[in-house]
Amino acid sequence: MKAIYIVLAIILLVSASGFAKTDFNHQLAMVQKSWASVNYELQDDAQEKAFEALLKDCQALVAEYPKKAQSHIWYGIVQSSYAGVKGGLGALGLAKAAKSELEAAIAIDESALGGSALTSLGTLYSKVPGWPIGFGSDKEAEKLFHRALKINPSGLDINYFYAEFLYHEKNYKKALKHLQLAKQASAREGREKADFYRQQEVDMLIAKVEKKLTHKR
């Protein structure tokens, strides 16, 4: 546990010191790399504390670059990721905040980062409870996924998250098609860690889909 906190301290120290000295692209890259470490490599209290610190970095990025769609996208991604970890009523508040950031990004430039705002917002709509508890809607989710696919038809994240949506809709053949596209996605420069873990998620979902298809025969 002590080692985890040491790793966390290093991540956050780099983030805090770099924000004061670097340009937007470098700051954004630091957020992306920190998110991959926090989302995939930390757990429990260490992960929650790391997300809270990363939220502050994202908030600062949006404050400094309010007209950059990418800053809103990553604020929304971190909020939605933290919501998934946190759970409960606090998660719904984070999800609503993420929705606002992603909608702001779409209003600025929906094609930014390969349509990531559309993909992330579609994922939120697919996972958040519907009315009267939350804003979730499978219909809205599918519309957003389709818009994202038009922008980035061969992207890793959009094909994975749309496949996950289709899996829960029991559309296994179509889900497998998009998972195969995700497997073939080009590597993203600077996103090596995120790509590595996402491809693991793709493989796990492929196994689940193939199991369902085998049972249907």
C-alpha cells in the first residue's frame, strides 16, 4: 500500500509542476497519461484520491483553455471515470457534471480527438440510470455512437464502447464486428498505456461475445 502512495505522489507531482511550465498540448498529454495510470493501475482509496487530484488538474486546464474542446473532453472523461469508481449518489453528480463538459466540447468541435466527446457522452447515456433517477437513454446513446463512428470509424475507443453497448443490447454479431475493428485500430502516439489496457478490455469482451454466440448456435 505504501508503494502505491509513492507512485501516486510521483504522478501528481509531475502533473502539478508541469502545468505551470508547459503548453496546452503537453498539459493535455500529462492528463491523459495520469488518467491511464490512475484508472487502470490504482485501486480503492489511492485511486479515489488520485482522481480527486486529477479533477483539479482538469479544472485548471479548462479554466486556462476554455475554448479548447480537448480540455472539456478530458475534464468530462475524468469525471465520468471517477463516477464509475465512486458509485452511489455522488457518482450521479459527477456523471451530470461530465455530461455538461462533454456537451461543451461538442459545441466547440465535435470532431476533436476523433469524436471522443461523442463517444464518452454516448457511454454516459448508456450507463447512467434513466428517468426519474438520471438522464440515461439507450436511444440517445446509440445516436451519439453513430455520430462518433462517422468521424472515426476505425478508432479503438469508439468501436470498443459501441461494442459494449451492443453486447448489453444482445446484438452479439454486430458487437463482434466492432470489436474486430477495435483490435485493428492504429496505435495512438503517447497513449501506449491506455491502448494496452483498452486492448485487454477488448479481448475480454470478445471472449464474452463469442461465448454468447456459441450458446446461440
